Amino acid sequence: MKIDSYFNDFLSDIRLTLSQKEDLIRGHKTLRDRLNADDDLKSIIVSTFLQGSYRRATAVRPLNGKRADVDVIVVTNLDRSELTPQEALDKFVPFVEKHYAGKYKMQGRSIGIELSYVDLDIVITSAPSEVDTAALQSRSVTSNLILEEFTSSYEWRLTKSWTEPQGGYVSLSEAVRAEAEWKTDPLWIPDREAQEWVETHPLEQIRWTRDKNRNTNRHYVNVVKALKWWRTLRLTNLKYPKGYPIEHMIGDCCPDNITSVAEGVCKTLEAIVSNYYSERLLIQTPILPDRGVPAHDVWKRVSSNDFVSFYDSVKSYAEVAREALNSIQLKDQVNKWRELFGDKFPPYEGDDDDSDNRNLSTPPGGFSQRKENSDVDKKRFA
């Protein structure tokens, strides 16, 4: 099963670097501390928490000089029936002027902050229900930890009693594991362009990702990272889909019970081809209901032409992935995977005359062992 070591090194090379993670932590922690200490805002802020691909452990290393980014949800007690989206966002302008003057911009649904080392998005919400307020203030929501920092023995759970692991290798108590998780309602965020408040459910996206990862033998988030890298590297002329819409489709198409990232990548691409064949024939963008907010179509911004281009690319590369998965010789497997993932996927390291001994089912023998240089923490699933 030596192809797995190549994937380990590949995934290590496309994850956020240690310095990028440290920059993200410094950026979002400073922002949240400033928000909670602000004299004009602290009376209206209920809670702050992280969302997005960073929290879900599906982020990949930025390319072409771009910075890593993180989204910070700011739950407020603002009444959406009394304030327009613009009025709600305007309440935060003095804050960003004070701390991030010249570095922020008002976006459709958030305030973007561009620092030299990281990008931050402030996403404001209206007042939650009284029942949900306790959940949104709990440590399970406000924790700085991300999904990849948990093990199968100590996973993240949206419960009152859940707390962060305190050093060393620990297991989640049976009492916490048995405790029913909160079922929170979606949050409402201001959309300046549409001039209305719209629903979003980031906590459900996190929970769904956790469950999907468990059901795929903890390979799912790595399948997402691999395919996000492929999309960024190979589909450079395509504006949409990108980001979460891509991740959502991967989630719908990645089979449960996969035994490797290689299998997950291949079967996910093939499932996309199969599942959206009719839409391709009709030149029609598929509808993908959001987790927790089914009325929201996460592919709404993708044009039919962009969908066709994306689908045709998936179909072409699905054939390459199937050839890679079915190849007997390790050298052929590696070369095919490099067609998908480029130079970040390590080149073949063996000798041509012994490559026929290296395959997914044959024990190693008669060839030089590959030296693994991955820095993956064996306790983590990503």
C-alpha cells in the first residue's frame, strides 16, 4: 500500500503551513479580543466563533501570492426587523476604522479585512433565540480548535458539557459522548446587495463535516483538500464554482466507507459525472441545498456555462483517476496522480526494473523503501 505514503506527502505539502496556521490564529484571536473589548460593541455582541474551511479542516495552501483566510461569526443582539442590513453593518464601521483603517472593505455579506499575513471576514448575525444563545456561548462553539485537531477518541460535539481536551492523549467521557447535541436554528446575516437578511447555518456545516469524515474512515477532509487543490491548479480559467460550493458537491458525492484518499478522489469524481449527467445534457446548473438551510442553493451563482466546463473537466480527470487507481505498477499510479495534482504530488522514487513489484495489494519486496517525509500527526485525521 505504498501509494498511501505518496498521498501523505502530497497532503502535507498542500495543507496550510505551520506559519500560516500561526498567522491565522494570531489574526482571528486579535480580532475577537478587540471585538469583545470594544466599548461601543460589547453591549451588542452575544458571541464570536470561527467558521469556514479553516474550522472544518478543508482549507488548502493558497497559491499565487494569496493569503490564508478565516471567517469570524459575530453573533449580536440586533433585531433584524428594526435594522436594515446596511444599518447593521454600519455599526461596525467605527470599530474597523479604529483598528483596521485602510485595510478593510464592505462586502455583500461581510466586512473583509486584508492584512499583510492573513485575510479576515467579519460576518455579523442578528439576535438568536434565547434557547440558542446558551449554545452559541458554549465552549463547543467558541473554541479556537479546528476539526483536524481532534481524534476519534476525543471528537468535537455541540453540547453543554463538551470542553477542549487538556493536554496529552485523552478520551471523551461517556457522559459527554452520550449527551444529546443542540439542534440550533440557522442564523440570519445581512446582505447589503439584496437588501435583506438571509439565513446561514455554519454550525450544521461543521457538524455535517465531522459526521461525514467519521463515515469515510476519516478520509473525507483529505479528499476535499486534494480536489480543491486539483480545481485551483487545473481549472485556472474557471471563476465558478470554487470554495464551499465545490466542497459541498464533494460531500454529496464522496462515498462512505472508503479505505483511502485515492479511492475517495476517484469515486467522488466518477459520482459527480454520474449524478449530474442529466444536468449536463440539459446545460443546466444543478441545485445543491445547503446544510441546515435547504432553501438556500449553494450553486446559485454558478452559470450553466461554468457548470458545463466544470463537469467536462471532472469527466476527463475522472478517467485519469480511474487509470491511476487501477494501475498495477506503482510508477504508473504515481505518474497518473501527478496528472491530476501536479508537482506537489511526489515523483516516483523507485527503479524501472522493480516497479512491477509495487502495487496496492502486493507486500513490499525487492525494491528500495520509500522514505516518508510527511509531518502528519498520526493522532489526527487531517
